[in-house]
Amino acid sequence: MPTLVTRKRNLKHDVPARLVASLGNAMLATLDLPDAELSVLLTDDGEIHRLNREHRQKDKPTDVLAFAMDETVPDPAGILGDVVISLDTADRQARSRKRPLIEEVRFLLAHGVLHLIGYDHAEPAEKQEMVAMTRKLVRLAPVPQPTLRRPKSPPKLSKSSKKRG
């Protein structure tokens, strides 16, 4: 499987790893990297804060971090790298944007994947291109809507079985 998702234990937010893997695979296919490997860690603010401090010298939690395996051109059949998503921050952002948590996670995953393949947003032109690609990945990796199950209806009574009053 091209996308491997790991969840930190005891997370208070329930985001199915299988669904995140499916979204990652759809994004890789959209980028014409269906055989590339992607690792995703779903974690909390404490762990992403530590990683942000160690690797970016920023002493605060963030929503997503991306650690590319190769900073040059990605190998279409190789390991792209790791995307780390804080579900705590994602949840706050989702609530402020009035959308489901999984939709925020999908957005953050797209953002992280694009960083792995060389996109950046330091300059206005880069940011514009990255925002457009993020939207494209989000659009082409839909979140499946839960199947609504209707409650079973009670058995219908035939005219002959109805009691007369």
C-alpha cells in the first residue's frame, strides 16, 4: 500500500487511519505518483510541538509538518517522506471553519504531500500555485459520505391481520 498511516495512541479525536490512507492514495494517483510511498502520522499537539521545535526551531504546535525523504525530484516509485498532522490543531481549525474534522485532515494532508514533492509558499507566486494545487488534490480526493442506514420499518400488517375495533 503506497500510504501508511500511524495513529498515536490515546488520541481524543477519531479519524480512521484507513480513510486517511485512501485519501493519500488518491492524492498520489492525482500527482501521477501511484507507486510512491507516503507515511502519515496522526498525532497530538504535544508531539507535533516537540517535532516543530526540534526540526524547525519553532517552539509551538503547528497543524502539519512534512519531512521529505529527498529534497530534490521525488522518485515516482520511491519513498516520498512523512507527513505529520496534529489532530488537536486540525480539530480547532475545523471547528473555526465550520467543517468536519476529516475535511480539515484532508486539506492538511494535501498541503503536506505538496511540500514533499517540492511545493512551497514562501513567495506570493509560490503560494498561489500551492493553494491551487491543494484545492485540486482536495477536490480529487473526496471524503466518502457515510452510508445512511434507515431504521427497519415495522412489518406491514395486511388487511386481514388488522384488528378491528
